[in-house]
Amino acid sequence: MNLTVDYLRHNLPGLRGDLLLADIATNARLHVIPAGQIILREAQHVDHVPLIGKGGVKVIRHAAVDQSIFLYFIKAGETCTMTLSSCLRRQTSQVHAETIVETEILLLPSERVYYYTKHFPSWNEFTLESFRGKFDDILGAYDRLAFASLEERIVDYLRETAAILRRQEIALTHAELATEMAASRVSVSRVLKHLEREGKVVLGRNVIHWC
């Protein structure tokens, strides 16, 4: 799939400047990734920064064996600030990222990222705004973990997932949801049954229908 300046203008409106867009169109590679594919693992060497053209990615931090903390979604028009930070600091990845729907991802080589930070103020504005937004998302994730009920966290997660998928059917098991909520499977199943009684979800085999 060819990458063009028009594609960038339409799908990544936060990126501005003809020269910057032309350079990205020349040097980035556009990939269409199926849903459920891991695009980055913890401790992986970071040699590209992803920009999301369409679709969505969930970013998770593994706290311990079989324990994870969901951090944020990367939506169309955004980048992964944790990956960007690792790239700029020349560190390995500190997060795990996975597509939740078929996703168009632009992979930008790390050397171009270094070049843009020195030569394109509009790139720095884009990344600064990305850091601000995802910093708020990460704070929100930890606030929810510390102060919100498990039901509130699950409702927020399902609502946002359905919005990114643009459909109500979410392919997700109770065990997978429990891992990402850093909760027990029994607790998550109890909450989902309660939400079903309230008419907020319909539970199926390995699928949750958000109402």
C-alpha cells in the first residue's frame, strides 16, 4: 500500500508542514496489520516509531507474571509515546502493544525521528501534544486502578474498545479482561454478570456485546 502526503493529511491531521509530510511519505512504511497481532513486546529493541493511520492499538504494561496493567489505546492519528520515548532515549521497549482491530500502521525509522526533532518544530508540537494526551491517559489508568471500582474500569474499557472497533461485538474472554484489569477472573465474571443483568452487556462464548 503506497503512502502519500494526502493520506497523511487525512489520517494524521496533527502532522503539519509540506516538507515534513513529504519526508514521512518517502521514509515511512505503511502496513496493514490484522486484529490481535502483537506489534511490540517489552524489552524489544525499538528501531521504528508507529503512527496509526486507521484502527487502534492497546498498550499494556506487564507488572508481574500473569499480571498486567492496561495503560491506554492508540487511536487513528496518534503515536505511541512510550515507544517514542524509548526510541529517543535509545532504550528497549517498556510496554506491550497489540492491535484490537485491523490497523494501518506507519513505521517511521528511528533515524528520521531524531532528524525531525532537530529540524521540524511541527514534529515537536505533534509529539508534545501526544505526550500530554498519553500522560493524562496513564495517570487516569493508575487513578482508576487506585480509586475506581472494578465495574467502572470495565465499563470504561468496553465502551472505548467498542468505539474504536465501531461495532458492539468485542472478542474478549473473561480471563483476558481479568489480566488487563489486574483483577481475578472470578471478580471480572461477577461484574460482567451484574452488567448483563442491568442490560449493559450481553455475554457470549469468548465475546462481549456492549449495549
